[in-house]
Amino acid sequence: MSASDEPRKKTANVEKKPATPASQISAKRIIKPTAAVASGPAIPPHDGPVAIHEAIRHRAYLKWLVAGMPDGDGVNFWLEAEQEHLQRK
């Protein structure tokens, strides 16, 4: 017996709601970071290129979150985080 031969189940008193048009659905998740997320956890200062890269990456990520996760490659967030890192030293 195939699926098309099986009797359909009847649903009683079920109203079908019209689907929301795709133009009204946002594909982006909206996350509003708190002040704790915006400032981020303190990253202990370490020397070395890997630690510096990781500190800059983390700061750029936090900046991207605070900006509302915009589309794009995020180079501007990286450059801002890198400049801030260099100014701290």
C-alpha cells in the first residue's frame, strides 16, 4: 500500500492561518548585546603573534556584535580593534 492509497486523517475545527509573506520575515537574528558583552571579558596580556592576533580578533568580534552583526567582511572592525590594541601598548 503506498502513501497515496492511505486514507487521509481528518482534522476537526482546525483553522488554517495564511503564511507570512517572505518580505515580512527577517533572515537576520537580532541580538542586542549587554554592556558586559560589549566590553568583553578581560583578556590577559600575553606576548607573541598568536596572542596578539587572538586579542584583536576577539575585540573585532565584539565590535561586530555591538554594531548589530552587519553583512560584509568586517575589515573595518578588525582595523579599529587593531588600532585600539596598538594604542594600549
